[in-house]
Amino acid sequence: MMDWELLTLLLPAFAAGILVIATHVPLGQQVLKRGIIFIDLAIAQVAALGSLLVHVSHELEHLPFANLLLPLICALLAASLIAAIEKRQPQKLEALIGCLYVLAAVSALLVVAHDPHGAELIKQLLNGQILWLTWSQLALPAGVSTLVLLAIWQHPQWLSGRAFYPLFALIITLSVELVGVYLVFSCLIMPALAVMAKRKAIVFGYLIGLAAFALGLSCSAWFDLPAGATIVVCLALVSLVANMALNQAQPQPD
């Protein structure tokens, strides 16, 4: 059985998982519909680059909210660029998104090239530090996520229109700070892919994400494994099992 100290450590992490899954399942479904699978990796990596710029710049580091504003500005610029490409050269969109991701990734390496803690900073942004989150760190993401979900519920057409990109950039920026680049991609794509073209897809997507976070955090605690990586593996396994079960329960029409 888990002791109270361990439970108090896992509860904020699970709450962060709830916040991430709540917004990422509907956004992930839209990503699949648009056929821009790697947009989340690209924008997450650009947001991570903004975070690294804050870390290595003493002038920026001491500005109020710089650790959130600069990553958000970077993410919004990347989202605007992708939106422009989608409008003007849609046939090249996925390839150029891949190029954007690679450029952001290597730029991050260059930014921290002379920082003695650079490798550790990049590792933290990729893997996340979900186990070390506190309740106070969840306040802003919870408020923003609630507003975004309300906006999507009242204006569902925003997901298929131009508003998708700024909403996506905002949510990805907050999520990278909470759980890291790898979990952001996994939460967006794996549940949405598992329930693609299924009835009640949004409900099953939420159930997959929550089950994977609960299982991943438990396995991480029991076996002393990195939380972010463990949750990603659990997301893949739960998504696979759920997809197989749904295929049996909801067979595709001939």
C-alpha cells in the first residue's frame, strides 16, 4: 500500500494529468482530422526553446512571468507560421512542420551549448518533472484549461477554424511546463488515435488518458521509474488495449 507521503506526492501529478487530458483529447482529435500529426511536437519544441532562452538569460529570467510569456510568444509565432503555410502551401505542410521541429530542437542545443546545466535543462523539458509539481503550479493551467474548454463547448466551430492555432499554442505551452514534450505529444495523439472513428470517442479518449495516468504514476512509484516515460508507455498500452476492445464492440461497417 502507498503511504500518505507518497500519495501527497502523486495527487498533484494526477491532477496535472487530468488537466492535460481534458484539453488534449479534443485537440488531438482535431489534429488527426487536419492531418498535421507533428504540429504538437513542433510547437511543444518551440515553446521549450522559449523556456531555455529564459533560463540562459539572466536579464529575462528576472522579468515577471517571463518563464511563461516568452514560451507562449514563441509558440504563438510558430502556430501563426503553420497556419500561414496551411493556407498557402498545404501540400508541403507536414514536411515543413517537421523542418520546424528539427530547427527548434537544434536551436535548443545551440542555446545551451555553453551552459553547464544545459543537458539537464533539455532533459527536464523533454521528460517533464510531473512528480515534483505543487498545487500552486496547477492554478494557472487549471484556470486557462477551464476557459479553453468552455470556449470549445460554446463555440465548437473554433476547432475547425482559425482559432484552433492560438488555442493550441496556448494549451501546449502550459502543458510543456507541466509534463514535458514527450507526454504532450503522447496525450494528444495516442488516445485520439485509439478512438478514431468510434462512437462516443471523446468519452473513451478521456477514460484512456485518465487510466494511463493512474497506471503510469502507480508503476512509477512502485518500481521507482521515471514518471514521464512510464506514463507514455502506459498511454501506448492502454490505447492499444482500448482500441482492440472498441474494435470488437464497435466493428467497422463493411
